[in-house]
Amino acid sequence: MRQCSRLLRFATLVLGVGSVVWAFYVTVPQVMRAFEHGPAGMQMLVVSLVLYLASHVVRMARLWLLIGGGRLRELLRLYWYTTAVSLAMPFKTGELIRILEIGWSTKGPRFGLVVVWVERAFDAALLSLAAIGLAYSSQDARPLLLPLIGVLLLFVALSLIFLWVVPENLPRINLHIMRLYSGRRAVRLMRSIAYMKTFAEDARRILRGRMATFAILTLLIWTFELFAIASVMAPDFPAITGFTELLTKLVPGLSQVESSAGMKLWTMTALSQTLLVLVFGLVALFPYIRQRLNGRGFTGNRDDNAGCLR
């Protein structure tokens, strides 16, 4: 069992590192082609990148609170490596590696799942409100936004049910299992129930007394991200032109333009944002690899009242 765990950790590390290096190798030529003739609207690009970086700084603060504190150096390595992996791997499969890496750096994979679940629940709640407002103000966007709103609200509702409704009914479910089943099947089912109970308790312990803090941090995260998007995309999406109008007052000369290479500025911005995350991920890569290879078992402090990162 221990050997399987070590093999899984090594395979996960190899897959994550390989994905980041490959994504960097693919992205750099695209960015160089986009900038080879010199981009127009450099002011807008810089503003968007600064806002995007600010959103990641706030995300780091939220992660620091979720895992219970710890050393800044360890947090930077963990955050930028896992963020780069999540960005590099297709179809959000990097989120699985992110869950495992956060778990192995703190209290275990279950705790990593709790942290990522809480992050996504707050993101989904805020994005659903933003999407509802956008759908209300822009009739043309409704066919695209309504399915997204439905998925986001479903995830939020399931999270609330799982964290607050299900735990209250677990004793009844346990009693029902004991009446209907016996032997190994009953043991497996009751272990699953115990896992669900511990998962919900961990999440509720993280959120206790800090719901408003996480809500404010999530609002700041997506305010920065929406400003970053609006600064280059608002002319194509009139519903968010208010963001760009404000930015235009703050930074003169912002407008939707194309580079001399014929590439839209928002495409160049997306490539630049991707490269920014990958560069930070590569900077954190080697210290993080050394930390992981030298680690024994879970590196986090298991005291719930202490910081989780070493």
C-alpha cells in the first residue's frame, strides 16, 4: 500500500511537471508570433495583465486561509505549481492533480478535495450571480448564459445540501444500512458514510466564522478578472462596456485594436496571461520538486488549530 502511494505521488509529479513544461514549450512560440511586429494597444495589455496578476494574489490569500495558514514560501510554491498544472492540462483534468498536491502538502487528499470544493463553490456562487445580471441586461447573451447559470446554481445547491442537509441525516442512513445489510458490504457502506461525514465536518470547520471573508475575497478575485477581461473585450461584449469606460478614464488610449500581425488584442492577452502563469509555475517547479521528493508522508501539521504548511 505504501509503495502504491509512493508510485502514485511520483506519477502525479511527473505528469504535472511534464504538462507544465510542454505547455510552456507550445505557448512561447505563439506569444512570440503575436508580438513579433510589435503589438498595438500595449497600455491595455499591461493593464489587463496587472489586473489578472492581482486576482491571483487574492486567490493565494484565499488558499492560505483555507489551508489554515503556513509559510509564505511554501504557499507560493504550492499555489503557482498547482495553478500552472491546472492551466496546462486539458478539460480541467489538472484539478485532480491540484487536489492531490494540496492534500499531500497539508492533511491528506480528502482535505485537498475539501479545499478545492470550497473554492469552486464560492466561485460558482459569485459567477452565477454575475451571469444572471449579464443575462438580464443582455437579451442576446441569454441562450448562451442560461445553461451556464443552470450548471452553476446546481453545483451551489448540491454543495449546500451536501454540507448542511446530508450530515444531519447520516445517523438515519447508518441505521438503515445496519438493518438492511451485513458483512463486508455493510462495512464498505458505513465507511463511505463516515468519509462523507468527515468531509462535511472539515468543510464546515473551514467555513465557520469566515463565510464573509471568503465571500469578499471571491468578490475581489472575480472583480479583478472581469476588469481584466473587460479591458480588452468590452467592445465585442457591450454588456460590460461600463468596465472599459471606467478604465478609459483611468488610462487614456485604451481601445480595441489589432496588432500589425492581424491578431486581436484579447487573443494576445489570453496568451500573455497563460505564459505569465506558466513562467511562475516553472520558477516554483524545482524548489517544489525538491520539497516533494524530500518529503515523508503528509507534510502538513495535523493540528487543526495550526498552520497546515511547513
